[in-house]
Amino acid sequence: MTATRAAAALGVAVALMGAAGQARTKPKTKPRPAHGAPAGACADSDEHALWIAPQQPAASAPVKLLAVGDEDGAGELAVVGPDGQRRPLTVARHPGLPGSLSAELTGAKPGPYRVLWTRGDKLVACRAFDVAARAPKPPAGVGAVVWPSAHAWDRRYENFFSAWIDLLFDAPPAASLDFRPLHQALRDGARNYLANYLGLREDDPKNKAAIPATPDCADLPYYLRAYFSWKLQLPFGFRDCDRGTDARPPRCSNFETNEQAPAGKEPLGAVRSFLRLVTNHVQSGSARTALSDDETDFYPVALDRKAMRPGTIYADPYGHVMLVVKWVAQTPEHGGLLLAVDGQPDTSIGRKRFWEGTFLFTNDTKSAGPGFKAFRPVVRGADGKLASLPNAAIGGQDDPAHAPFSDEQGKLSADAFYARMGKLINPQGLDAEAAYRETLDALDEQLTVRVGSVDNGEKFQKEKGGVVIPMPDGAKIFETTGPWEDYATPSRDMRLLIAMNVLLGLPDKIVKHPELFRLGGRRPAEVRDQIAKLHASLIPTRGITYTRTDGSPWKLTVADLLARRANLEIAYNPNDCVEVRWGATEGTPEFATCTRHAPPEQKAKMAEMRPWFHEAKRPPR
């Protein structure tokens, strides 16, 4: 961007941000003093914010409380009820960026309440709210827009969004977490802080009109941002983007927002229609846009923990999109983690750790601007319409709520990118043996998830009587629609082959990047040889069990799968039997139960494309 264009963009952005600030609404009730605090002292702040759910608490119904602020989630929560008595609450702590505290108030009576966030004798934050005698009757009609933008995306709401994402996908770091589809998580009131927040039974599984949530990988970040924006009356927008070409990243046009005329005659119908519109328009190209492009839905951020907070996305150069959900800090007992979720064509949502086998990165692909990106802020313009900020205006003096635009990732080689991420996740360095074991765990996770994906294809074939699923041509095998997208695994298998290469290459990485490891005074080559021996001893002990065509189980170790990498280069076709999809060789006892094969013309196509998988490098779009 030229200096003239940047100055002009910044001037427009200042006007936009000034108008946006006016969108914030004032509290409906005047704050009352907290018990034991002087009048006017009951207030929270953007950095230490208190939230109450549902939107209108009612007597006898549970009231959920959330304190969002410090990374460690420190302090205690209490409430002061209509009788003026202070009542401590049992809190759950959620360390993160930002951290949060959650609690639940039960048996509430009608009247005024205060929630207090304290640390020792210090009052950190206070918020007043009223409990109604009964829940208000929800609105039956729709307004002039899908939902109004009554608030702005300031730090308070961005922090809340990050904390909400963290809680939605919370589980012990070592646990497997998956949903199929997403609304399994959204309809879980213990997981989704905003479940039924509006009093419309919008997330009630017994309500036929409840909002469905079945996004795939490209839709997932948009869906969650739109859902949160709807509940909190925040601005939301999206663009139509093409898929780019071999020579350039995708480009976008148009800009649709929540302030368009609604479709449908009742509130939930209007929102369902809008969310369907969003998921019908966005696709993987929406995230792969050029890093310097202003007309996009996402913008790149610096490789910094605070910038890469929950709700940030990771767009790989080949079209896969992941959503950051939690940073787990490194401790003397365990390594750090960066956790993310992604969606699959079969509508399943799974949580994964950052490592080279899942977060693919290269700057050699001209058709993509890859890396970590945040939602571009949507604000109200001087003309009264919603608009998005240009790169030059994000994160500056007039926009302190957002991480600044950064093209840092565009200047890094893949090796430098992964080394930088390694230091961010484990700033104290990793013990080499622990690093190897965590890499093996990550590969094991990928293999386990693939078991489910292949089984889904088998179920489809049995239900349909062994139909032949059409196979796309060329690079379209990675990106299409219909049964091939749902049940073939070319993208997953490419990642699996890359993951295998990462595991096999880890011993040499100790010599190449000793700064990433704690070597205890030993020479890198000595540690490399030790890890190579550990590798040989562990890979026969780990693995998966899959179900063969005849229903019998068959166990494969990681050692088995590493030895048949060549077979796994052509194992993604759902028209082949499950034995072939796990790399079984014809003539072996394992292969004996195979009864289904891909047509000869499809096998010819796979042979032509095999070099992509052998080199573990997807072709450019």
C-alpha cells in the first residue's frame, strides 16, 4: 500500500471507529453500590468484565456468571442479593488468553443483585443485575434487520468472544474432544455460556425451531462469530470470494451484514436464513486471501501469543481452516500446547494440537496468503452503514481492541515459521524425549481420527449398496462437493503423510534446531541418536484398530503404517475396500476380506496424482 493510500485509509478508519463507539448502549439499570462498597463503586471494566446469562434472569432459574480478564483466572466470585447478604460462589477457573472464572447462582429470588469479583480484600469488578419474577415473553415478530448492531467490537466484547470460544471447546488437554455436528456443543448449557441466552429456546434440542449448526471447516469460524454476534447484538459481515488461481490468492467482493432485511416471519427463522446465507457463500478461499489485501474478512496478525488468541483462525495454503481455542502454558511438568478445532465435510468438529502435521505452512504457494489471521473489525461508517477496517487502521491508537495488522508470516520460510512457533509454545525449550513423545501422540491422534473418517465411507457404501462415487479430476480431488468430499480422504491423507515425515525427521531436527530443545549439556548429535533408539522402541507399541470388510478387527501399529507409506499414497478413494484404504497389500491375510475396488479409470487417475502424495506437497490451485 502506498503512503497516500495508507493515510487515506487511516483517515476513513478513524471516522469509522468514532461512529462505532456511538453504537455501544448504556445499561438499562443504574448501577447500585455493592454490599460494603461506597455508592457508585459497582462497576467493571473492559479488562475485568463481568457477564450474566441469560439476558434476562428469572426467579428460580439458574443464572450463569462469567468474569473475563487476567490470564490466570485469579480471584473469587460472590453475589449480594435483595436481602443485602453476601453469598460466596463455587468457581471454575479457566486460565487462558484471556482467562476467566465461571460460577452459577441457583435459587435466585426476584430483585436487585450484585456480582462481586474480588482478590482477597480488593474489589476487582462489580456488576448489578435484576432478577425478574418470571421470564419475559419473547418477541414473536422480526424487525427491519436480521439483528441490530447495538454494541461495538471493543476490547470487552473481543475478550468475551475469546473466553466463550475457550469454554465452548474446553476439556483436559490430553482428552479427545469432538462433536458431530457443532450444535451438540452449542446446545450443551454446561459448555455454551450463551445457550438459550435470548430466552427464545434457540438452543433447546426439544425445540424443532432451534438453530441448527452443521458447518464444515471453512464455515466454522464464520458460524461461531455470527452466532456470538447475534446473541450479543454485535456487527457481523462477510464477503463473496473466488478461489484464486495458480498465480494469485482469492479476491473478494460485495459485503453483506446482519443489518440486511430479514428473511422469515419470526426471529429464529430470520437468523436461520441468515446463517444459511453465510455458509452458502463462504468457502476456503475466504481465508486464503493475500496478506496485504484490505477487502477481506480476515487479516494477518503477528506471531505473538496475545495476538493469536482464541477465535483467531489458521488458514493453511491449501484451503484447510482451523480455529484457535486455547493456549496451554508450559510448566516444569508438561510442555505447552496450542489447541485448535476444525470441521470436516461430514460435519464433525474435532480438537487438535499445533504441530507440523496439522498446521501446514509454506510461502511458496502463489495462490494463498497463509497463516494466523483474526476477524477484520466491522464498525459503523460515517454514512451509518456497517463497514470493515482497512489493515492500516487496525490495532492503532483509534482501535486498541484488536491486534495490529502484521505481514510477518509472509516473510518466513516454513522452517523459520515452525521454529518460531516452537519457541512460542514452549519458551523454555522442550526435553527432546518429551518432544518426541508428544509428536508420536499427535500422529496417533491423526490416525485415530482417520479411523472414523474411513468408517464413515464404509457405512455410506453399505447403506447405498456399493455405489461408485464419481472421482473429480486433478486438484479438484481436494476440493469438491457431494459424496467424494464427504467420504474421500485426500487432504487428510496428505496431512498424514506429512505427519509421518515430521515424526521420522525429528531426530535430525535436534541437530538442525538445538535451540528448541533442552539438551542438558549433551551434544545435539548424541541426543539425536538417543531419540532414534527411542523411536525404534516405541512405534511397535502404538497404533490403531480398524474394522475390515467382514466386520473383523485388524490392528496396525505405527511401525506397520510407517512401513506402508507408499501404499497410503493411494488409499484415499472411498470406492476401494477399507483394507486398501489402510494400505493392505494384495495377497496378504489382511487383504483377504477385501471385496470392493475402485474402477480402473479411477486407479489411472490416482497413479497420475501419486507424485503429489509421494512428495507430500499439494499442487497449487
